[in-house]
Amino acid sequence: MSKSMFTGSVIILANEDDAARTIRPRLDAAGADTSKVHIVEGVVRDGQRPDLFQLDTDVAYLRARAQEIGDVRLIIIDPPSAYLGAKVDAHKESDVRRVLAPLSQLAQETGALVLLVVHLNKRSDGGAQQRFGGSTAWIAAPRAAFLVAEEESTRRRYMLPVKNNLGNDRLGFEYRVVEALLDYPAGAIKAPHIEWLGTSERSATELLNPPKPKGPSAVDEAKDFLRKQLADGAQPAVVIQAAAEGAGISSASLNRAKAQLGIKPVKSGSSWTWKLGSIFND
């Protein structure tokens, strides 16, 4: 396959980022051909002043712009919730599907990939599909969805499949963010760009919900307590039990720890004494 089959123009709708100071420097840092990048900042309706693009009413304008450009391969909408219009609820499945249907048709007509950048919600549980903000239709309707996130423990960054109906649903990618200092007439700008490090088969759900490290069990804590308590020799059982209660160790955990350490109580008069390594019987 020729390279020309995969290269072409890009349309970007990203009203949260300034085109000159944010989008353009990032494109330059990534080595993009900026003559192929077209940023949509608004729509002119019936000769009126430019207005904010809205997905529920203006996809026809986007289609016309894509046809005018001719070789559009990618349309980025970041985030789509910023372009929904007042009558669309981002959390209502029927509303979201109604907005996405024309975009799906646009993708089929132009052959372009429509990339929606959806933010994560504030949940800390559930699978990866439940962590995307708004309606589940944002993930259910598209043919593929990827999670982009950083692993807290290692600071490594991944782009991992949440679903992929068009290809390998396990293959993701690892990357890092590097910065370039670029000179412009208005001054130097530090711009980040992506450096891909290779493929990964990490689980998106595991990345969001890593297994929690297991701390010492109650019995393990009781065993450590007994080792320290009896390090200098035998002690009365009542003293040990009182100290254990003060340390928040239950009698059940204390007795299990005593058994596992092989501690045999020794009777002295009317009281009992505990000693590590005792060979005496009860």
C-alpha cells in the first residue's frame, strides 16, 4: 500500500485550546504538515456572524468543508460535549446516539476517521467502559474506543483498547510526552508532543483499577507484636493480653499468632507465662 493512502488533511474542532498558542505549536513539535490541518472555529449561518459549531445542527457544514478540502482522513472533535448544543443532553443515550449517527454517516461518505476525545468521569470503580464521562453511548456507538491514561505507580503512559470491533482488541501502545522549545515571532513556546515507545497488551480496566497491595494480615501483625513483646524473655499472659488490646489486636488474632509461633503457656503458681520457643505443655 502506498503512503498516500494513509496521508491527507485533518479537520480539528477544539474550542478548549487556543489555535495559535496551543494547537499550532503542538503540531509543529510533532512535525506535522500544517498546510494539511484545518481548524474549525465556528459556523457562518445565512450570512450572520460566526457562531459556535453544534453537532446537532451543523454536520452538513462539516460535510461541505470536508468535500471542499477533498482529502480529509481525520476529523478530531475535542471534546464533543462542547459542541452538543443546548437541546442535547450528554448523559442521555438517545440524545448522544442522535448526534453520533450523522457523524458515522460522514465518516462513511468521506472515508475519514472521526476521533472524539471524551473525558473520564470521577468514578473510581467499575470497568473501563464505565469510566468515560456522560452517556454510555459515547463508547457503545463508535466501532473502537481507547483509554489514554498514566499509571500512577510507574508514571508510564498508555493508549489501550477499551473496545475494538475493527481490529485487535488487546493491542495498545505505550508512549511518553516530550517537549520541544520552538521559536515564533511573538516569542519562544514550549510544546509537548508524543514519542511512541512500542506496543502493549496491558488491560485498560487494570490500569484504571490496579490491584491494591496486600498489607499484613491481622494475624501477621499479632505475630510481630508477640515477637517484640517477648524478645527479652517470658512475660505474664495477662500483661501481654492487656498490651495487645491496647494495640488494637483482637484476642482471636493474638491466639492464632501464639499458635503459629509455637508459644506454649507455662503455669507459674496461679498465673500463666508466655515465652517464645517454649517446649512446655499447657
